Amino acid sequence: MRMEQLEYLAAVTRLGSLRRAAEELHLSQPALSETVRNLERELGVELLERKRSGAKISDEGRELLPHITGVLDAVDRLRRAADDQHQVSRMVRLGTVNAATVPLLVPAVREFRAAHPLTQVEVVAAQQDGIQQGITEGGFDLGLVNYLRGDDLPPDLHTTELLRGRPVVCVRPDSPLAALEAVTVADLLAEPLIVMRSGYVMHRYVHRLLRGRTPSFSYSTDGAEMGKLMVAEGLGATVLPDYSVLGDPLERSGAITCRPLADDATEVRMVIQRRRAGSVPRAARDLHAIFVRRAGERSAGGPAAGPAGGHGPA
């Protein structure tokens, strides 16, 4: 017997239908139904009354509901007690794909450290797939990843949008591209290009943008931060989300700048992801809340992104 089986049944009971419970839990209705069927087979009791019009809790299931609720309440108390016990000394592990780590991550971590002086924060740079796998398996508490508009979101992770922006060309101020109001693909191909390695959203975007054409010379690098340093050293231009460039210390110091891409309306989104609320430690939830608030403030007051939003329950 697994906890999620009891949680799913409790959701069906609370919401009055299998369909509404599946929507709230971000599961397909057949998957939810099969999970409950497995529990019914294990208990030897029909917990749901299934009809053409839908499914609801059966009389037998309703009789067992106080016991189910008692188990869930006991587990929730255990989680809260363990969370309280370790909140001052636990390590929060954050996976990030690098973009926006300096303009957004550093202030968020600084604020978190002031509120949790004994809690360590480990920031690990990784690719999107590795971050999401780490969250699922418990290796990461939180993850910062980028999406292109239209990309599918993983249904088993809670996702909240932090920043929304456009791809821009990041260059040195003395680059010929910096003299342009907007950079065309032809302009970009004429200069050395620093591209992200395969596995990053911006690698996929640039590959689509160039449509098989090759620049005069290209470098491959692992992550936005190294890409910006290479630009600052005069090795070429790179394409990044605007929120990764604007507000970066290199941009504030005048070592790099950015220009929009001509005739391109692509939207890039930075999101923060975590496990379901019941399995997320309090310290990680606090850091998550700081990210969401700071991103909202940045979106409202800065040029880099539009309004932040959310997907899924808080």
C-alpha cells in the first residue's frame, strides 16, 4: 500500500468525482482509476462506485474513510515534525541551467541565507533533463529550467513561471553587431558564434533559427555564464534569453550588451520546479517563495520579462 493511493482516494471523496480529482492531481483519469483499483484489490473492497456518468466513493469506501484520513493525518504530522527538526540545519540543493543565475539566483540565495543562517544551499549547474530527474529522485529540492513557448511541462512536477523574455544576441559593446538596432540571421552568421551544447534550450533554439546554415566560426560551451564570459573576452557573440543578460554584472559593468533578433517573436520562459507540496521540506519551500516573489518584483520593475505566473497548485 502506498501513500499516494490513499491521497488519491481522499481527493476523489473530497471533490466528488474521479474526473475532478484527476484534474487537481494532474493525472490522467485512467491512471488515477487504475491506482485506486490496485488499492481495491489489495484491500478486497470496492472503494469507488463506477457508472457511465463517472465514479464516486462507494458506501464501503466511505466507511473506511475515517481510517484513511487518520493515516494521512498521521503521516502529515510526521512530515511536519521531521521538517521542524531539520529546518535549521538541512541543506537545500538547487539545480540550475545557468541562465539568470546571477541576476535572479544570487539575490534570492542571499535573502534566504539571512532568514536561514544555518541552512546550507548547494547550487548545482546541470542540464534540464538531469535537473528534472534529480527532483523526481530526491537529489534536488528545486530546479531552475528554461522552456520555449509551446514546450510540454512534466506533469509529475509542480512548475511556476518566474521570468518571461525573448532571445537576444549578446555581444561586446565594440562588436559590429552592437551598432545594429536588431540583428538578422545573416548578420549573426557573419560573426563568430558561441553556442550552447546540446541539451540546453538555447542550443535547440539556435539550431532552429539557423536552419542548417553555419556561422563563420563557432564555439561550443556548457551554460550561459561561460558563454557571457567568452563574449566579454571578445571571442564572439552568443544567443541567450534577455533575462540572462540584462542585470548581469558583466552587462552592468559595460563588458557585454545585447540586441534583439530581427523578425523573431520566440518567447523563452524560466520556471522553478519542485516535487509535490507534501514532500518538499520547509526550507526549500521558503527558498521557492523567495524566488517567486523576487521574480515578480523583477518582472514588474525591469525590462527583461513580462509578468510571472504559475502552473499547478502552490
